[in-house]
Amino acid sequence: MLIVKSTSMLISYFIISILAGNAICRIVKINNESVLRMYDVGMLTTMALYEITYVPLMFNYSTLTMQTTIWGLLVAVLITAGVVISVRDGIKVHNIINDAVSSIINIKAYHVFMIVMCMTYIIIVLMSQREYQDDSFFVGLALTSYATDLLIKHSPYTGRTITLEYLAKYILAGYPAYIASVSSIFHIQPIIVMHSIIPVIFISIHYVIYYSLAEIILKSKKWASYAIGIMVYLRYCL
């Protein structure tokens, strides 16, 4: 069951990010954008929406359910707006799908090199995670939020109410609450989401963004792919 839930979460992230990215591209009138670029934009936009809604609700000690609901509604409105604009402008879903399929069919050896390097790095990260204080505290905050249905209110160490003066750098970061929200949607424990699923998503999106930037700078998909592969190798070695 956990494998099914984890797979569903990964697929949902991919689909929702593409739809949200499509919405942003349509709103700012960018046409013929690649699926990969939509994924970039959509992922960053949905995470930004979470942080924007989290901060004011956190100061009111709101519930996790309220935060998750408001965030989900905003993402749904964004996606709906994108669909409406796409229909109005005559942009067909099957055209986007055809572009994605065409990209997969026409994949080159250098793309395979980049993908293999990134997947290898993800596996290494998942297998070599270490315990450290900040990570443990973030996990504790996410678990506490998930269990109490509250945003960051109680210290996972003492149970006392957290105020702004107490570890402000932690409570102003929406990451633990974000993990708790995602966990509540997919009914997966936050510790599993944070250490086994989110790394796959976040590492992937980092290198997708790097690839997009490298493609712009180097003006070549081939050299952009090689650049990302080398970057992964150097990062692992260093």
C-alpha cells in the first residue's frame, strides 16, 4: 500500500505541476512552451503559493486542515484558469501530450546520460542520509503538525507553545508544515515523505531547472545535458 501511495504522490506532483505551469504560461502569454519548462514553473509556483498562505495562518495558529484546504483551492483555481485560457486560445491538451511523447521518442544518448547520472545521484542520496539536528527538528515539527492538525504551534521537544521569539528561523519556514500538508493529503507519515519521497521530487526539480538554465546559456541541448551530468558527478565527488 505504501508503494501505491508513494507512486500516486509522485505522479500527482508531476501532473499538477505541469497543469499549474501551463496556467502560468497561458496567463503571461507564453506559447509553445515545453512540458519540462511547465513542470519547472508549476512546481515553483505551487510551493510559492504554500509559503504565501502559510505565513499569515501561522501567526494565527491556524489548523493544518485550513492551510491545506486554502492552498489546495488556490492551486485548483490556478489550474482551472489555465485550462479556461487554453480552451479560449485554442490550445489542445493532446498537442501538449504529443509534444511530450515526441520528446520521449526522440530522446538522445546525451539525454540518457544526464537522466542516468541524476537517478544515480538520487539513489545515493536516499541510501546515504545522515541524522543531524536541523533535519531532526524539521521532522519533529512535521510529525507534530500532522498529529495535532495544527500549524507550527508546539515544540516537538517539550510540547510547549512556540512563539516568534523561539527559533524564528524554524517557524517562519513553511517546509515542515508543507510536508505535513502533503502527508495528510496522501495519508503517508511525514518521516517517510520527507526522507523517501520529497528528495526524489526536489532533487529532480533542481536539476530540471539547472538543465533549463544550461540550455539557455550554452544554446545546446546536447551540451546542457553533458553539463548537468558533469555537475552531478562533481557534486557527488565533492
